[in-house]
Amino acid sequence: MTFLSRTYAGWLVLATAAASAGLTGCGNGSTGPSETGSTDFISDNPRAGGGRDTAEDGGSASAGTGGDGDPTAPPADGDAERAITEADIIQVKDGKLYALSQYSGLSIIDISRRDRLSLLGRYRASGIPFEMYLRDGIVYAMFSSWTQYIYDAATGEYSYEQSSHIEALDVSDPADIQQIGSFDLPGAISDSRIVGDVLYTVTFEDGGCWGCKQSRNTTITSLAVGAPAEIAVVDQLSYDDDPNDYGWQRSVSVTQDRMYIAGIEWDGTDEGHSTIQVVDISDPGGALVEGASVEAVGQIQSRWQMDEHEGVLRVVSQPGLWRTNALPGVQTFAVASSQELTPLGFTELTLPRPETLRSVRFDGDRAYAITAEQTDPLFTIDLSDPEHPAQLGELEMPGWVYHMEPRGDRLLALGFDNAATDGSLHVSLFDVSDLTKPTMLERVHFGGDWASFAEGQDRIHKAFTILDDLGTILVPYSGWDIDEAEGCGSYESGVQLVDFTADTLTKRGSAPARGQARRAFVHDTRLFAVSDQEVGTFNIDDRDAPVEAADLALATVVSNTVATGDLVVRMGADWWTQAAELEVVYAAEPGRAEPIGKLDLSTLASGSKSDCYGSGLISAQLFAHGQYAYLLWPSYADSTKTSLAVIDLTNPEAPRIASQRDLPFTGNALYYNGYYGRIVPTGAAVVQAGSTLVLRNVEDQYYYYEDGSGAPPPQPRDPSLEIIDLSNPSSPTHRSLPLPDGAGYTGLQLDGTTVLTSHWVPLQNDPSRTRFYVDRIDVADPSSAVVRTPVNVPGSLLAFDGASDRALTVDYETVEFEVAGYQECYSAFSYYAEFVPANQENYDGPGVCRGTRHTLKLLDVGSASARLRDEHSLDDGTRLDQVFVGDDRVFMYTSGYYAVGDAVGGGAYTSGILVASGLEGGSIDVATKELSSPEAGWPRAVDGTRLLLAGYNPPGLSVLDAADLDEMTLEMKGELSSYVSQVTISGDTALCALWYHGLEVVDLGD
């Protein structure tokens, strides 16, 4: 029997979105089984040419910063009730380290025994941590990009909201951290302070975030935190930006009585200014009183450009943003009250050449300013007479400075100079005892070619730790060290130690960090390096060579998991460093932070160019059988090969490499992504049958150019199945098995020990039509796999059941008709359409629409022929994007498009899950579950008659239960810290790999 199909190739690929929920009844939709006898199954060719493819209070260990202008300094009158406290991402108190990580939330670590770090408790939260305060056993954790769905009972609809968020957490029992209060803030947090018992926040909305006001605005909120469980707004002020200006988030300078809030205001020209808004915060209860506003002559890009000292506001700013001839200006204002500020003095800085202002620092009656070009001056400013600010001295130096810390008549500075050969970052020491003649005493470079800091200008001081009692500076950094010979670089991160005296700087050693280094401090003679991923301690008795004493992971990178017996194997590879590690845990505790055993996989990359290009393990695939795990990844030493490693798990506390070899085919065989709308994608690139792995070595052609014949180009290499026999783990064997000639091949499926795929062959006399074939290969004995005769079927393979010898396929039919415009075309056939306008210059006018109709077909498949039993036509506008096969259930992720109104470009998108059964019963039944916004997500795994979907707004795992097609249910089973990259079923749990957010376990039970 011969099956022949036709369809039109050339589909636009568009994004999909979720729509409202609904459940259609299941139906047969059949035409009945075909008559017994030979039939000619010919399909339209989906690949035919013709179209286009479409810190102080919490015991913070950060260094104190000197100078009267320091906003973290306690009040001069000693009024402890109104002390100003800054937040940070770490706090240290009573032998505990409190650390916020963007990957793991809040972690509380016991550091009372300096070389035995232990995790006491963790609080995961949805949102990106900003900073926190620690007061009397309560952590006030602030988060930006806090996302949630808000249900409107009146409309029955959900709205997606994004805001900033404060959580009041009772950490008195670290093992049981309790949320006792919370509050949402509009927009993104710019800065915050606690003054007395009031927490002040400044947030910025730019119209670009979900749920934000459309106009750019800055909001100051005061919250009472004296009673943490009753955290509530005391007062709020909001200021809209001039709609003619381009605004950015504001910087904040704070005293006991006032907040000064200003930012960049740019009208699109080289001119510009900043409005400094004064807010009176003198009320201990938190009432906000709008004060005066004054205009700075230029832009305020950081908090350091504003400072109140002895009743005078001093400002250094510069008109314009980037390249400008305008000169920086020094302004002073007399502060009689928050409502009364009057100008006192003004002077322009004289520059040797046009440059932009980089950094400013006030220190009593002095100020220091640095401009930015390759060779940059340090300017000294005398403010002892506020009515007559005076520029006194100038010092030219290479590179620029991000931040300065005054120490009497010395300045310690942190900066960047990419022309330096011994490191782009630097610490500099300046002698400013004579303001007319500032001099640079020392400069030390470090950090490689393109290193950087984790913090921006407003918070960089928190990562520049100056330990005056030890005479040591600690600088966390990260970035790239470029290999000029290879033309690429390696990622580095760590904490640089620099010793200092009044006249010298000495570069010492660097303590390495995993992940982006964020903070460093010394506790109990140990150096603590805190990154997004770990806390490490170092013995620095020899500061030239810090020695790691202990480390504790804050986040475990998990990109892939596999369960075997009573073990779970986790694998993670760092995107930046390419470092890869395999961890072993018991299946009873798959999410435990500390593994029972782990294996550094760096040796697997030996002999490759991994130091420059990476080992390829970042994209490795993981499998397991019995007491062995298998790794496959593209070889970076030889692009024509794929690497294989067998890991012995016999002793889970000490996993080891049992064997390793390169296989003679490219890493492309590890991946299969379908044909982007032309052929419904199903199956995988690799399947496993016990200790045998089978790979699909095919060149998938997603896009091609026609040669006029209407036929796709030939395969560039001979397609094959690559069979890897791992029954002897110490000596794996490989053989290559040719696939039949064809224009393309679907992914691999497995039924017992039978590997299935399907291929298609266009007709020689009419390439717009094609014959599809099902291919079956038995790999029970991988050394002599049995290839069965290809069987002609109508359409490409979706699923196969060996017990009944039935297959479910999807067939294709091309249709073409005239339409009034492109919306009518896409409304009819969604993305499986090509619109050809009658007038190529008027895409909105009439034209021809070509689309593809899809029909599900159920077949009895014999040894050499197939018989049609049933069929079910799909709606024209339904696109099948992903296919997952379960127990007599085929789950198909669908997406579609429909027009909205008459407006050009108006349209909406739908998504859902189409479920088909019938392999066991012999007739097709279907049901559809539309996906609404809170449930939106993508299929990740199938478990019998259940489909697991991973959503990202908010991140979570849902289960579609299709045991009864008439009563399908969709239930959220668990919220997660981040979007899921891979899901593994282990018993009644789902192991969710979240990359840098580690592994989280979701209970799939009732």
C-alpha cells in the first residue's frame, strides 16, 4: 500500500502567547476504518519549495567609609534613635552570616567555627534580591522584579503584575524562617535607608514593567518597621518625570532630616540638568513632607555627587551625558530647612580637554572629582568657603576611577584602565595633603583584561572593603582574561588583596570564587569571599597565597538530572567558566544541598581547547543505567566527533570515570528541534534502551533556498543511526547503521528495544507530493541490530504501540485561496500559512493564502504495509509545536492566531494541549485543554497519562491529567524559584533542574 501526501512549504515563525482557559469535549471525529485491501497513501510534501520560512546595625562586615559626608555615619549628636542604616546583601551577627543570592534567596550560615561552615536555614523567594536589613532578629529583605498574578473576582481574569517587594522575615530560628509581614512597592528599587524605626525606599517606574504606570515617575515610600508583623506604609510621595525628557532611576543622599533625590534628565540634546528634590524625613513616625527642589547645572548620575555638610548642600554635576564640551560645575546651597534652600556659590571646573564626569567624593570641606577618558584628571576642590568653592589642583593619570574613599590626607581609589598590561582594574593611593598638588603615590593592577565589579556607582562602596586595622583592602571582581593568541578568553572571579600604608600599596594574592564575587570580609582571621554561588573562607596568614579553608555552596548549578536505582545524578556546568561537575545524591533526598559524592569533570576536557572555547560540557546530555551514568557532549577538540564518558557509581561517595572515548560523528547528532512548522516535531535526538544509546545522525535543514525545482536540497551527508553499546562500561563499542535515503527524518522514539523514526521521499515527477515511511530498528542486540522494511504510511509518525502494531500519524494537505489581507490568512491557518500579496508593495491588501491542513490518522502497521483504521481532522488554524507520547496518550502543544477587529496588526494568540488516544482502543478520541495565563507554560515531560508543564509567570510546575479525556484537569503542583530547564520523573516526584537555582522537587501525588 502506498501513502502520498501534499502540503505547501514556507511558513512564518511567530511567537505564541497564552489565552483564556477552556475545555472542549472529547470526540471521535472518525470516518471509520478503511476497507481492507491495498490503498495508495500519498501525502502533500511539507518540505516542498515555493514559500519562505517563515550595614551597620546588622553587623555588616562591609568596610566603614570615612568622611563627614558619609551617609552611613551615625549622627553627630549621638542620637541612636535616628541613626541611619544602609542595607546590603550580607550581614554578620552573633556568629552567623546572612547572605542574599539571586539564585538561592536568603541563606543563614553558621560561621562560629571558621573552618566548618554549615547552612542553618534558607528562605527561597520569587524575585531578584536587592538588599536587606537585619534588626532584632528580623530580616527585611528587599526584592526587585517581584512577579505575581492578581485575580480579579469581578471579571474572573488574572492580571500579571511586576513590582518590588519587601519581606519581613523572622530569623530567630534559622531552620524555620517565617514570613511575618510583606509589602509591595511600585516599580524597581533605586535605594533605601532605615532611619530610626522607619524604612525609606525610593522606587522608579518607566512604563516598561508589567503593571507600572505609563509615565516615568519616582516614588518615595516610608514604612513603619518598629512592629515587623505590621509593616505598613506611613506615607508616600510620587514625582512624574517631564514627558519630554528621558529619565533614569534616581540616586539618593540621606541625612537624619532630609533625603536628596536626583537623577539623569536628558532632553535629547547635549544640554541637560538634574532636579534635586528635597524630602523632609525629620518626623520619627515616618511622615514625608515635600520640600524644596533645586536645579543642578548638570546630570546627577550617582549619590556621591550630592552631600549636605554643616548646613550646606554641595553638588558637582555636568551638563550632557556622554561626549560634551560642557564643563562640570560645583554648586553650593544654604540649607535653612527642607523647604528653604538658597544658592550660595558656583564655579566651573577647568578641564585640560573635553571629558565627562566619572566620580565625585566629598570629605568635610573638601571634594574630589575625576573625569573619564583614557588619561583622566583628578581635581581637588576647596569648599571651606561655601560661597566661593575653588578648584585648587589637578593630577592627570591613566585610566579612570569609579570610587574614592578619603583617609585624612590620603585617598584610596578603585578604578579601571584597559590599557594596562597587568590587569584592567586598579587600586590607587593619592596624597592630597596639599590640595594644590595632588600626587599619586602608588597604583596596583589586577583582574585580567576586562574585569568588572558586580555593583553600580551607587553601591560600589559596599564591594570596596578597607580594613584599616589590618592595613588591607579587599576587592571582589570578575571578568575575562583574554588570550591574544587564541583570540578568546577565560572567565575569572575572586577577591583581590591589597596591603596599604600611608604611602604604599602592595598587591598580594587573590582568593578565587565560583560565580560572580560580590562581597568580602575578615572574620576570626579568615577571609570570607561571598559570591552568588558560594561562601568560601581562606587562610591569609600568607597574603600572597590565600589557601581555601572551607566552602559552602549557596547555589548548585543543575542543568540535567537522571535517576537510577536509589540514586539521583545531578550535573551542572557553569555558563561563564564552563566548569562542570557531577553530583550524586540519594533518591530519597534529591534536592539536598550537599551531595554524598561528586566528581569534577574538568579532566574530561583534557587535550581540547577548553581553556579558550569551553569543554562543551555545558550542553552535555546525561543518561544512566544500573550503577553507571553516561555523558555525551560535542567534542571541542575535534568538531567532527562526539565525546562519551562512562561514570562508575558503584561507590556513590566517590564516583569515578570508568571510560572515555571520542565517537566518529559530530555533536549535531545530540540535538533535534524539528522543522519549524513544516513537519510536526516529535521524538528525540537520542533514545536509551537499557545500556544501549541510539543517536539520530541527520542534518536537519530548517531553512533552504529553492533551485527552481521545488525540491529541497539533498542531505549533505549519509543519514545514519549511531548505536553505542555500553554493556561493558570499561570498553564501549560503537557502530553506524545507515538510514534509508530521504529528504528528512523525524525524531527517534522507543518501543521496548525497537527504535522508530519516519522519513519522507518526494515524488520525482512532482516534488510537491511525497511518500512517508515508518522505520523500525530492533536494538535488543546492539552488535547486530535488525532493520525492518520501511512501511509507507500517510504522514509523519507521531506515536507507535508495539503491542498492537498501531501507529498514529499526522498527514498534510495543501490548500490555496484568495483573501482580503494577511490577517484573514493567518486567522485561517495560523503559522502554517504563507500570504502572497497581489501587490508586493502593499502587504495589507488582497492576495493569496496558502495553508496546510492536518489530519490525525490511526493505522495498523504490518511487516510491509499499513491499513488506515481511523482519522480526525484538526482545525485549520491549529499549529502542533511539540509532541509528547505517554501511555495511550499523545500530548500535542498547540498554538494559533486569530484576528481582532479591523486594525492592521491586530491579532491574538492561543495556546493549548491537544490530547489524542486510540492506539490501544483502535479509534481516535481527542480532547483539548486551552491554557490561560496563570497556567501558561510549555510541556517538559510525560508520566503515563499525565503531562508536566513548566510555566514562568510565575515559575512553577503544572500537571495536566488526561486519564479521562472527558474530565481533564490542569493543576499547579508547585511554585519554583526559576524557570525549569529540564524535568526528570522519579517515582511520585518531579526533579526540576533550574540551572543556577539548583534542583527543586515537586510532589506529583494527589
